[in-house]
Amino acid sequence: MADRDEDIPRDAKIVKALLKSMGVEDYEPRVVQQFLELWYRYVVDVLSDSQVYSEHAGKVAIDSDDIKLAIQSKVNFSFSQPPPREDLLELARNRNKIPLPKIVPGPGIPLPNEQDTLINPNYQLAITRKLAEQALEETEEDEDEEMADPDPEPNPEPNPNSTKEHHDTEMPQSRTTPLRVSFPLGDKRPR
């Protein structure tokens, strides 16, 4: 084992010594490499920020003040304190005042309403009116062309490579608000 310790780099020996000083005796060998990667990435980030601060100040070289400023900015933006316990308790009290939705009894396992579940759509796409109106105009033009065609094909198959989309929905008249479209995340195919 002494031979293996001589072959490893000095930084890895320091990480092993730190782990041993903290009482960690048993760990995977790759933990040392993970700590070294984290260590090197942190040092590179701090030094690159220090260089930017030094260049901004018009200095020729990085000094200790630049490094201190870079470390302080990393600490300010990387680590945040949790809110005070009193604030969390107040938030919990306010949230718990709202009663849970009633579950309608029925056959099988009683489940909450779909809007109260985590599989409910959790995002919306905002489509501007201008784009939606252009799509509606394209659809109307396509319909006009189909009506002008004297000999339509019986049951034409859809072309998967087609770039035009057909919209069968009627567009609202308001031009100030965007059209919102939601998509469910869960798989809702019948079984």
C-alpha cells in the first residue's frame, strides 16, 4: 500500500489526508478524483474572475485584492442561507389554511382531481396573435384552393414531409393577448 501512495499526485494525497482528518475511512477511489475535479474547477473559476477584475481595474497582474473579490463574489452567488424559521412557519400556516380538495368516492382507488395532480400540464406556450392569424390565413387559402380543384383525389393520404399545418380551431378576435396552448406531460393513450 505504501507503493500505491507514492505513485499518486501530491494533490490526491492532500485530498486523502483531508478525508482522513474528517474521519472518513472508507470511500470509493473515484471520490478522490471527484474532489480534485471540483477543486480544480473552483480554482480556475476564481482565477478567471480575478483576471477579469484585474483587467477592469487596469492592472498589469492579478493581486490578492482581485482574488479576494472573486472569492467573495463566488460565496455571495453560490451559497445562500435558508429563510428564517419564523418565515417558513408563517408560510406553512398560510398554506395549510387552504383545505385539500374533496375526493369524489367511486370505484377503485380514490384519486384527486386531475388539476390537483403532478401530471397536470405544467407549462404553456404563448403563440402571438400575428403568427396565429397568419396560420389561419394559410388554412383559408388552402381551403379555397381545394374548392377550386375540379377533380379532388379520393381519400388522399397525408404527407409526413408536408410543412403546412392545418388548423381546425377558430381563432379568438382579441389581438392584445397571446394564444396559450397547454400540453399534458403524461401518456394518455387508451390501453
